[in-house]
Amino acid sequence: MKNLIKITAVLTALVILLSALSVTAFAESGYLVHGTFNFDYANEMAEYINDYREQNGLEKLENDFSLTEPAMIRAAECSVNFSHIRPNTKSWSTVADWEEAVAENIAKGFSNPREATDGYYNSEGHRINMLGDYTRMGVGVFTDDNGLNYWIHIFTRGDVQRSYKEEGKRSVIVNIGDNPEAETQVVYSDGLPSPADKALQYEKDLSPDIASVSLSKTVFVYNGRSRTPKITVKDKNGNKISDKYYNVVMPSRHTFYGVYTIKVSHKFKDQSFSKQFKIIPGAAAINKITKSKKSVTVKWKSIAPSTTGVKLCLAKDEAFTEGEKTYTIHRTKRYKRVKGLKKGTTYYFKLRTYKKSGDKVYYSSWSSVRKVKR
């Protein structure tokens, strides 16, 4: 699990603190809870939270359905154990453990969203979370069979993952796990499609086709560390597509010399793309060219010990099409003496490093061209 930043706050309406819970113990399978997920109340409370944020000069939070469902689950779990520890003994944050930074508010006993939101706001710990540096939220409201309401906020950052909004009230049976191996399961007892299924179909209908995939860089110089280009996915109009609509599969290792493939696939449509980048040796530069009566000596600075050697190329024209020759020199050597050149002729030189790995060879970029007249 990711290292989570967890912020919590608890609020209880004292007037109904002693209300009974509608819970049936299940031998070896946790607790079975009957009640209602009130999405209308949740949506209304989200609006009130944003009203308070606007009053304090803050940006509104996006109401993200990928957080609404976990918040609803937490509301039902709080009817069994009113705590930031889940009935299965895990931290509350495991209900949304894909999030890197999250905060939770829990409350019970308020009769409506206005009353509950005001109660939260008038409590310092809850107000800090409501006005925190977040971009998204999920609100959960569970009403048990005795009419007791449980109100949950989950706050986090990042882009919206599910823009779908459920409405109305949904009768549910919630099987709440009571050990670390058990997860809470929700069954909608009204016989209608689950909000999760509707949210998925909504995203499918909303999702744009991928027209292009590009990488920020396709060539990296080896430095002993993992090299990863940024990925940009666009639609046919050139607009960037949110990563909630596609999956990225990176190569398992992308540190050493080689060619690597990144695979991008649409989450909801039959579209997939492959893009490649490579890691090559660092380039070398010709440092000096000296002439003698019988030869020309080309010198360069030392190259990285991870490379195999240098390829030195000479020709009689700058385009390297006439009289081209290539010399292979071990990496420990820093010069090459070239003999047999015609006096009065201008020669052009360039070089690059290379790395041999198995049956493959990886080359750096070419150095700048240097010339000398023999």
C-alpha cells in the first residue's frame, strides 16, 4: 500500500448519541447491515461544502464518484464501528488506498445536509479538512433501519476519476468484514443497476477516442538511473485526454542501454498504441587534431566506463560520402593516429561512443565535425 497522508476528524450529534444500531452479527463473515445510501443528501452536502470554501476564497472541490462509493461504504461501516478504524481493523484510508493523500471526516446524528455541514464547519478539526488543500471529494450518507444518519467526507487531490453523479436513495444490504482479510461488500436490494455499473457506462459514453500518443523525449543519455518520458494523449481536436480514460504499461526495467516500449490502451474502447524510447551512451567530442609528417592524430576526452569504446569516422567531404573510413577504438584509449593520408587533402572527422550488450550495439549521437588539411 502507498504511504498515505491521513487526516481524520470525528463529529457526533449529542441529541441522538445513544440511538441503537441496526446490526446483525454474522458468524465468521462479519456484520450484515440494512439501510439506505442517500445520494441526494450526499450531493446536497457537497454543494454546501463548496459554499463554505467559496466564502473563504478557496476553489471548489470536484465531486468525484470514485470517492463517493468509498464514502458510502465508510458511512455504513461507521454504523458498526464509529471510528476511523474500519470494522476489519484496518485504517479508514484503505477504503480508497489508491489515493496518495486523503482526509476523512465522520459524523452521525444530524437530520439533514444543512445541519450536518454546519455542524462540521463549526468543529475546528472538520473545518480544517473542509477548507484543506484538496481538489476532490466524496460524500457518503448512510441511514440505518432506525433512521440514524452517518455522514462521511473523503478529501484528496488530483484529477477527477469518475464524473458521474448518482441521485436518489438506494436500499442496500452491506456485508461488513470483521477481520483483515475481509472487505465490505454492498448489494443494492432495489434490483436496479448498481451506481458503479452506471458510472462505468457513463465514462464509456463520455470518453473521447484517442487520436495520438506522444512522448516528451524519445532519446535519453544513460546515467545509471531510470529514465521515463512524459506521455501526452490527445483526441482528434488536439485536446489532451485525461489519464482516467487510458492505461499505461511501462517496461519493467528502463535504466540500462536499450530500446523500450510504452503501451497505452483506452480503458473503455478497443484502442491501443505503442511508443518507443531509447537509452544511449553519452556523446564524446574531438578535443584536438595534430599533424605530423606521416600522420594525423585525433584526440578526445575520456568516455564513461560503462561504454565499450569509440567509433571514429573520417571522410574527404563534410557529408561523409567520399572516402569514408571508420575506426573502432577501446574506451581506455583517448586518441587515434591515422596514417596514409594524402598531402594537400582536407579530411573531416567525427566520432561517437558505443555500448555493446550481447548481440546488440547502442550508439551515442555524433560529435561535431572537425576538419584538418594534411
